[in-house]
Amino acid sequence: MDHYDSQQTNDYMQPEEDWDRDLLLDPAWEKQQRKTFTAWCNSHLRKAGTQIENIEEDFRDGLKLMLLLEVISGERLAKPERGKMRVHKISNVNKALDFIASKGVKLVSIGAEEIVDGNVKMTLGMIWTIILRFAIQDISVEETSAKEGLLLWCQRKTAPYKNVNIQNFHISWKDGLGFCALIHRHRPELIDYGKLRKTPGASAIPEDDPLTNLNTAFDVAEKYLDIPKMLDAEDIVGTARPDEKAIMTYVSSFYHAFSGAQKAETAANRICKVLAVNQENEQLMEDYEKLASDLLEWIRRTIPWLENRAPENTMHAMQQKLEDFRDYRRLHKPPKVQEKCQLEINFNTLQTKLRLSNRPAFMPSEGRMVSDINNAWGCLEQAEKGYEEWLLNEIRRLERLDHLAEKFRQKASIHEAWTDGKEAMLRQKDYETATLSEIKALLKKHEAFESDLAAHQDRVEQIAAIAQELNELDYYDSPSVNARCQKICDQWDNLGALTQKRREALERTEKLLETIDQLYLEYAKRAAPFNNWMEGAMEDLQDTFIVHTIEEIQGLTTAHEQFKATLPDADKERLAILGIHNEVSKIVQTYHVNMAGTNPYTTITPQEINSKWDHVRQLVPRRDQALTEEHARQQHNERLRKQFAAQANVIGPWIQTKMEEIGRISIEMHGTLEDQLSHLRQYEKSIVNYKPKIDQLEGDHQLIQEALIFDNKHTNYTMEHIRVGWEQLLTTIARTINEVENQILTRDAKGISQEQMNEFRASFNHFDRDHSGTLGPEEFKACLISLGYDIGNDPQKKTGMMDTDDFRACLISMGYNMGEAEFARIMSIVDPNRLGVVTFQAFIDFMSRETADTDTADQVMASFKILAGDKNYITVDELRRELPPDQAEYCIARMAPYTGPDAVPGALDYMSFSTALYGESDL
């Protein structure tokens, strides 16, 4: 006996063992299969003018079996045997089984003798194998085939219908709604699906009347769709689990009857794809607009704060402003730097996606271009720089003001102490009752006072000068300073007038007085300047000082050492003055002169001279200590300068080197784009890992500012230079990585090979002689020539460059119909912003865009025309029937009404909608 393998390699073919078990478990299935398979065979045999009545009897001689295979395959089988003998029948059946096997079907345990003997089980198994091979195997829906493909097709077609849930080929069809839904979906005029819910005498739920639903579907299919009635409604309803093979065979007839509707489904899929891309791009545009708006609003709010120059009256308030500014630099600005970088990356990615989907370039709202954001950012950084300079200048000014105010108070106090009682003294009229010697003494005393007064003139002028400087520097307490200074000046003028008046009185009396003690006079004359010198020395030794460099403190130290060198001579002068006084005392004692022990010419006593001298000697070591401490502070400041300079002189060149290395990586051709991207990300990681050194330098810079150090001769790098360089480095590496990612996206989308990409990059780099990453118009022309474009045909012109006519000729030779307008369009593609340069990304787009397989407006219009049944318009119902709900509503909301001569109420213009998707008109 001949046996064949009945299991196909495909998973949908059920093994013979399952077939046997099914028939044994539920004999009712045999009845269903007999009817279904018989009807299916007759639907094909009638094309040859014949049919069968009994499936196991009519195929026994193999003749109608061979005829069935010829009809469904369209091929001629071997010549059948016409004899009546058993051997002839077996030969015919074997020929049929051999033909089935030649179609890739392996038959298992089906022998020709069993078919000839009329074995029902084997005959039904053979017919099911034929149905699977010729009616079901070639069904393909969205990358699924055969049984799974047919099931997916049923699910897709019945999805919009309530109470229909197709999950299998048995119980899912018992209520008849699945068959009705398939017919209504493709031929809605044949079945009023809504009336199925209003069956007379039954519930409003359609499942309550499955017999009516099934018979309705079977009758309509037979009458209008030429699908024979392969099933009995009573058998399906009366069986717990209808036969899967019978249901699948009948449903496959619907699939083939409606196969023409697949074109509409394909068209709908294309539209869905295009609309999905458009919706995604619109969301990206909205995200860009919001991020740009938020960043510009932050800049708008921040710049007025940085431009606020309202001065403060105290160092503490200004230092608080400086601390607020540091918080802004450390905490508030860095996230915005990241947002700005991310905004540029999003913009570039969006433009790349638009190019790849054949959409027009995205133009942000007015004032929100990347260039607008960069301009606003530049204004922010300019305001930031100006604000920091103003803060430091204000701190210097306030420091200077505090120093001057303290100096004013010290000098004013000393002067006021000196003038105390002077007016009363000058108003005395003691000369009226004085003796001649007393008059001469008073006169000499007055002369000494005038000398003292003249010596104090310089101090008054200093006080006035300091007050004037405080006014010019806008000192907050200038009114009280001015009032005190004015009082001192008024008093000084009054002292001058009183002094002059007393001198005139003494000179009138001088003629009456003849005697004066020359020694007292000499004492007074020498004691007064020495006393002034000591007072000046004490004032200088107690004078506060402010310095910013080692050289300045060394200058003060040198001056102090020079002052100490004059002390021996001053001590000699002191001893000489004291010697005069001692000589007077000696004469008084010797000659018993009644001088009352006082010098009539001066109030300066030897005790006062010695006291002030001792005070000067005490102040000298204090001054030494103050200068030493200041020298140590300046040494510390110098160490801070060198510490900052040592790091800045390393970090600054490191940033510059990294910028150059990134530039080289972005134009080199070592490996694939993925290799370059990996290399760039490694660089990005090393750059991020360098951040602690930047933070350490920030800490050193803060120490310098806290120490009020304003210059550094050891380095040309400032913290501002390092910050700007660091921010540029982070932005550059992120932008370069984004460019390579976009190149990968372009390469994959356009189908460019790595060799082509390398060739494009090599040519681009060769003509990018300034390594700027862009080509000028002439460089771009020469680059096209190097890639094999025949721009001109003049053999004498070998300049390596192209003028406009040559470039146009090159494009014509490539198949472009080149007029002036078309040439301008091509140039606008590679240089849309008219910057006069061509980037590598634009260069790649130009080289690949003409061969790319992308959707076009014409393709979308053709798809809509299929959905519309070849009409020039489409209706709302057609859109909602063929497209998913969200994309159908998207089209309905944006399509304009159709106004053509064949328009009907509610007609929509899908042609203008399609051109608008690609920027050829407005939505």
C-alpha cells in the first residue's frame, strides 16, 4: 500500500492523530465536514461543469479528484486512467496525491487504497489537506499567514462591531454575528446590521437569535457573494463546539471573496503611517516651542536682576549680593545651560526627522529661533559679566570709603582736641595788666602759637580733602562728614582772625616791654616743631593702611625703617630742648628769678615732651607688628594667586586641547559612525569626570574673592574664561554627538552604505581646508566634481572649482531639469538659511535624497483615492470605517470641504490635505 506524509512544514497543519481523535470524540463534526467540504469542492467543480453528491464515493475512481486539483491549481495533471478496474482507480488517486505532494505538502498515512475503498476519515483528511494548501496557506495579513493570518483578518474586519469577539474558528462563530459583520463590513448594503438586534419576538440582544443571524449570513453569502451554503445553522447551534475545519473552510471563502478589499486596507495603513509621523512631528514642535518659551522667559526675568546697579551702603550688604551672585552661578544657571544645550539637540533631531519623512523644515515661532535664544543668552552673559564687575568695583569703593571715613574721624578728632580752648586763649586780655617781660613773653608765646597754627594748616587741608573725596565717592554718611568738616573750617577761619587780632594787640604793647627771657624763647621755638613732629609721628604710626600686594607692604615697611633711622637724631634734639629748659632752671636758681617755674612762651613742658617721646617709642614696635602681620597676609594672598594660577594654567589649555580633539574626531574617518559615536561618548565621559577639577578651581577662586584679591600676575586665565570655556566644551561635545547620531539616522533611513558615507566624508574633509566643518559654495562644487559629477564639459577647465553655470550643468547631467528657479531650489535645500556654507549633514541629505524611498504627496493622494472608491472626494463614514478612530478624527478635523462639480453633502477634499502634509500648501 502506498502511504503519504500528510503533515506540512507549516504549523497550521493538524497531525493525522489529532484528526482521528477529533472524529472519535465528536461524530457530529464528520457531518459538518461532509457538508462543508462537499460544498467547497462543488464551488470549484462547477467551473468544469460537474459536481459531487457523496464525497467518499465520488472520489473513489480518482477522476473528479484529479479534475478538482486541475481547477483549483490551474495546472494539467498526468493523463488519467479511464478503466474500471481497481488498479486504474488506485493509479488515478496516486497521481492526485503525487501532485499534492509536489506542492510542498507531506501526506501522512493517507493511502490511495483507502480513498478507493471509500474510507470517509481518509477522504475528509485528504480534502482538508487540499483546502489548507490551496485556500488557506497563501493568506497573509501583517506578517502572519495561513490560519493565524485568516484569524487576524477576521479580527481586524470585525473589530468595529459590538458583541463580536473572534478568538477562534469554533465557538466564536456560533451566534452568527461574525459572519454578518464580515458581510456588512465589505458590503453594508446587503445586511442591515442594526436590525439584527430587533428580531421579532426575541430580546434586543442579537446573540438571543443565532439561527436567524446564521441563516441571514448564509443566504446573503450564497445569493450575492457566490459563496455556497457550506454549513447548517442548526448543526452549528446544536453543537457545543462547531467543527473548526468546517468553519475555517467557509470563512476562507469570505476572505477570497473580499480579497479586493485588501487594497483599501493597504491604502489605509499607508495613511495611518503618514499621519502618525505627522502627529509625532507636531508634538516635537510643540515641545520645542514650550522649552524655548520657558528658557527665554527665564532669561527675560534674570537680565533685569543682573542689570540692577542699586548700590549698598555697607560692605556686608555688598558681600551678600556677591554671595547671591555666586549662588546664581553655581545653582541656578547650570540647569539652564543644560536646557539650552538640550533645546539645540531637540531642534536638530526634529529637523533631521522632518527631512527623513520628506516634510518641510520646522520654522519656530517668531523670536524663538535657535539664533534668537543664542542672542538672548549672549545678552544674559554680557549682563552677568557687567554685574560681576560692578559688584567687585562697589566692594573696592566701599572698602576705600571705610578707610577714608576712619582716617577722617581720626584726623578730625586730633584737630578738635588741639583746637579745644584755643579760641578762649586768643580772646584773653592778659596783656593789659602784664609787665614788660610778660608782654614780651606773651608776644613770643603768640609767635609760637602762630607757628603751631601754621603747622596745623596742613592737617585742616587734609581733613577737607578727605571730606571732598568721600563726597566724590558718594559716601552714604556724607552729610554728617560735611557738617563736621564745615565746623572745623569755620573754627579754623575764626582762629585765624582771632590770632591776627591778638598779634596786633601785642605788637602795640611790645614797645612798652623790653625784657624777655631768650632761653625760654629759644625753648619755645625749638619745642613747638619738635612737639609737632612727635604728634605727626604718633599720627603716622597710628594711621591705618590698606594694601593689595607684597610690593605695597614692602614699600610701607621701607618707609617705616627710614622713619626709625631718624629716631637717634630726634632723640638728640629732644635732649637739646631739655637742656635749654635745664639751663633756664639753673639761671632761675642761680639768680633767684621769680618766674613761677613756667615758661611764658610755650605750654609745652619737658614732661609732655618726654611723655610723647615715650609714646612714640611704644608705637614703633606696634607698627612693626602691624606691618609684619600685613606682610604675612599678603604672602598668604600670593600663595592663593599661585595656587589658582597653577590649576588655571593647566585647565585652560586642557579645555582648548579637548575642543580641538573633538573637532578632529568629528571629521576623521576612523571606523564606522558608530565607532565615532562611541569615541565621542568616551570623550564626553572623560570631560564629565574632569568636573571635580573645575569645582576645585571654583573653590580656590572663592578663597581669592573672599581675600579681596583683585588681580593675578601669574596667569592670564580668569575664572570667567574657564567657566565660558567649560560651558562651550560641554555644549560642543553634546552637539557633536547629536550630529553623528543624526548622520547615523540619515544613513539608515536613506540606505547609505558605510563605504558611501566614508567616500562622502573623505571628499568633504578634503575640500574643508579650513577644518571649519562646512563648505563654501566653491568648495561644495569642487566636492561634487570629486564624487564623479560631470559639472562641465570644457577639457581646459581643470580648476577643481565650479561656477554657477557649471554647477547647473552638473545637476542637469544627473537628471535634473535645471532652470533658474530649479537651481535656486536646489541651493535652498543645501543652504536653507542662506549662510553661504554647506554643512556635512546637508551635503549627505543632498547626495541621498533623490534616491530615497520616501512617502510623497502623490502616494498619499493615491491611497486616499482607493479608500474613496476612486472618487475625487471622501466621506466621513469612509474615513471612520477604514482608519483607526484617532487618525480618522485627525483627518476629519483638518480636511477642507470638497467643492468640485461632483461634490455631495459632507464631501471632504483629501487632495489638498495630502499636499499640505508635505508643505506644498497650508492645512
